Amino acid sequence: MTGRIKVAILGSGNIGTDLLMKTLRSKFLECTRFIGRNLNSKGMVKGKEVGVLLSDKGIDEIVENPGCCQLIFDATSARDHLYHWSLLKDTDKIVVDMTPSKIGKMIVPAINLNDALEHRNVNMISCGGQASIPLVHTLTQACDGVEYIEIVSSIASASAGAGTRVNIDEYIENTEEALRFFSKCNNVKVILILNPAVPSIDMQTTISAKMPKPDMRKLSAAIAKMEKSIQAYVPGYLIVVPPVYENNRVVIMVRVRGLGDYLPGYAGNLDIINCAAIATAEKYAQGKQSNRFNLAEIKS
Amino acid sequence: MKNISIIDSTLRDGNHAVRHQLDKNQIEPYCAAAEAAGVPVVVVGHGNGLGASSLQVGESLLTDIEIIAAARSNLKKTKLGVFIIPGFGTINKDLNKAIQEGIDLVCVSSHCTEADTTQRHINYVKERGKLVYGNLMMTHMVSKGALIDECLKMQSYGADGVILMDSAGAYIPSDVTEKISALVGSLKIPVGFHGHNNFGLAIANSIVAVEAGATILDCCVLGFGAGAGNAQLEAVVAILSKRGYLTGIDLYKILDLADLAGKKIVKTPQGVKSISIVSGLAGVFSGFVRHVERVAGQYGVDPRDVFFELGRRKAVGGQEDMIIEVAINLADKRRKNEK
């Protein structure tokens, strides 16, 4: 398969398995290893079903077979990622980190996808971050006087695995850090709500920005344009409440329907971070195709 | 004679009723008087707890730390408590500082099906030698079996007790009996109840909870709390004493505390208003009332329609942003019908 880069997926939970399904569709990626810890786990069984090469040896699989892949999606945990990176940083592998480890360059494809090409470890922040940061970036570029930004994401309980639940503090603190970085606004707050309703709710994110009333037509046009850019890699991304000015703040609401690759459509939260990761990995692949860069030459 | 632990949440849940604008001149004398009355625990802070001051649920006049400091300097024997909902507040940003500021007790709270989000926070408080209760919110939404499962998790994390919150004021007394007795029969730790007064049943429900085996009651003087308010603490104490339960609270002094709150804190008396009945019937968190009234007014829709639609969508506490979306949808629908 010339032109495709070889990728390994480390971690066979919800994120890892959904990434696997997405790589099968990609014109630029070929999944050569799907790596977990237990060949009988739900994710591994799915991997077997689609005929990908499985391993239950964790990072050792890559250490022992360094030629098996050029890029690794790390869908394990922040703590495991620190260990994985200690083994990978002196290799030529590119790592797309799905965990809240905070060691890689933060990438939001609609904003800074090109930055990925200059780093070998890139971090996908969080689902709420991927949903909100592009719009916040647009807002702060288009308007002056933004004093405070607040992001509230509601996700279906059924889409929040054990990792998300235990790491709820990390989710908040990392998303806030990314929000500050991309918006250049220091005063930010992130809130996460788990909703157990059955049938499950779609992921929804609300952005509120305390500011003087901006030119709403200009802002709405800029936001609509950004929505289109995001839809190019997250098909289920939809602005359900375009910018409104209410109670001294601008409010925008987004709903994310997942593609239903592994988890059902309501899990837009898992879908959006995975779509962002796939877009990033494909960028490396395209960069390689056009000889814009040599994978081996990028420094960490 | 059975001991009942009373938790006074006037300066926490009551903060909802004044849009989180409680100030030092209210907190300080209130705490001094609560201490004098022998109230065992006073819980203070933003209505949604540590780290919750936000556009989403309302901005607080004072910071969490300012509130805690004002209360701390006026409490000695009375324990000082705070409330935290993981997803709003975090250990690093909020809980850690509150513990450094000298609090004695933490209520770690989650929606009634999400107890596993409280594990790390309960562990953290417990490891620092403080008392910790696990609170479940909106407990009308699920069965007693589901509540037992979630409370067992909190018990396994190290909670010193669990408190069922009727956040929407949706319980009638038979619901209380069913759920509280199921928990009392299944747990090793004390069980508590926190009622809201949407149907005018908060006091009755609290007494019924005790009769079903609850040993913790979380109440507010004058019923000062979100929406229609809570179980009126001084009345609950009076009834408990008449029924032979011990609370350690001095009756005259708790009545004085309520009078003090009436003069210094409670601007509009709590009462069962029409909109609160709708909120209880729809099973939507009582704290939504102020937001629903404001947003419904702005978009020219009936706040009752907004509440029933929120109930249909099973909005949980913290999803106040959904109010705007629902109001816009209702306004659009009406405009289409008029055409």
C-alpha cells in the first residue's frame, strides 16, 4: 500500500477501537497493529472481526517490532503514555496522544494542523476542547473585549468510560489550559456534565463569553465559516444555536453526533477527538507523500 | 432515644435564592448564632458548591475561600462543611484550598447515577482525616435498586454517610419511605435526606425519612433554598424534639437563628409558587427557576412549557444552558404556527 503510512493503535478501549474503525476507511492510513492487554476484551474481539493484526503485549509489541509502524495512536492513560514516550522519544515514531498527559504539542486541526508536522508527539486535548476551541478561537479573533470564556459540555453517561470518570479533574484542568492557550484569554472555566438519560443524549457543548455586544452579523458569518472547516473532518458537528447575545454574554451551542463507527451516534464526544486524531495522522501521511518532510527528521 | 444529625445548608442552598450573592455581613453573624444554637454542621458556599461560580449556574459575589474564611472565624464546636460536584470543582483548584482553609466536612455530590465520579474526591477528603458524605442529586429519577448500587460505591470509597437529595422536590412521602428504608437496609453507613419544597412536602418528607431510618437531615432555616426552598430547619428540629429524637440543638436559639436569617438574609419569603409546582411536577432541578423565568421572559415563551420540555429531555443539575436552547426552540415553533 504505497502512500499509506503504517499506524499502530495502543489501547483497545472505546477510543482505540473507534480509531481502528476510522483507520479502515482512511486513504492515508493502514493499521498494522491493534494492541491491547487482553485478546478477549470487547475491543480486541472487534479487531479480530475486522481482520487486523492483534497483540496483547502493550508497548513491548512496538519495542520488539520497531518496523511495524511509523505512527502510534496512544489511547491508554496519561500515566502509561509517560512511560510509552520514554521508550519512543529516541525513535523515529510519531505519537498521536489521546490521553491527558500534557506532554505533546496541542493540536486542534481547524486551527493549527500544520504545527503537527514540526512535532513528533502531539496531544489531542479533550472532546470538549476539540468541540469548543475552534469556535472560541474564531470568536476571540473576530471580536474585542472578551473578558471571560466558559465551556460547558454535556455528554451521555453511557459514553463516559471508567477512565473519563476517574480523570474528570484532569479533563477540566487540561481543557482549561488549552482554552487559555488558543484564546489568549486567561480567565476561563470548563464544566463537564454527565447525563444518564435513556435514550442517550448527543454530546452538546455550550460556549459563553462575557463581553460587550459585538457585531453579531460579522461574528455569525465567521462562526458559520469555522463550522464548515470543522465539518470537513467531523461530519457530525453542528451548531444548534448560532451566536446569540444574552445577559451580557455571547452564547453558542454545538451538538456533535458521532459517526457510529464503534460506539453509537450519541457518543459525539469520542467521535470528535478521534476525528481530530485521524485528521492529524492523515496530515503526516500527506506531508510524507508530498515530500514536505521526512518522518525521521522531525525532532521531538 | 435516637440521635439525628442536622446539617444546616442555609448558607449553601440558600445562596441559590439570592443568586449566590450572600456576603460577609450575613455569613458571619449567622454562623455565630448557629454555633450558639448548637447546630452540629453548617455548610457554606455557592449553591452548586466549590468551583461552581459561573455563567452557567450563576456567579458568586464572594470567592469560595472568602465564604469559608468568614464562616470559619465564627464556628468552633459547629463543624464547617462545603459541597463539591466533580465536573464543577476539582481537587487541585478547589478542594485542596478549602481543606487548607480549615473546613471539617465535605459533601461530595454527583447526579444520582454517577457516583463513580466522586471516588477520587471522597478518597482525597478521607485521606486528610476530614468527614465526608456522599450526596446523590435528583434521586427521584431512578429506582431504589439503582440508588443502592450508587450508595454502595460511595460507601466503598470511604464515605462516612450518604445523603439522598430530592433536588427537584418531586418526592411524596411514600417515595421517601421506599427509598430511605431500602438504603438503610443495605448500607453500613448512616443515611440522610435533603428535601425540596416544590409540593409543600419538604418538612413532612424529612420526618418520614427519619421514621424510615435516616439519621442525617440536611435542611435550611426558613426553608431558604433553591426554587421553593428546602425543609424548614427550625420546624424539623421542633417536630423531632416533640417525637423524642435528639439533635443537640437548643430550640429557642434555633428559632432566634431563623429570626436572624429573616432580618439579615431572606429578602423574599420562600413559598410554593406556581412555577415551583411545575418544576416539581416536571422533575427538573429547583435551582433552574430563576434562569427559566429570565430566559422565558426574554424569548416570550411560557416558563411552564420550558420546564415540561426540560423534564421531557431529562435535564440534570448543571445543564442550565439547555434552558436557552429549549426557549429558542419553543419560540421558533410558535412563530411557525402563527404563519
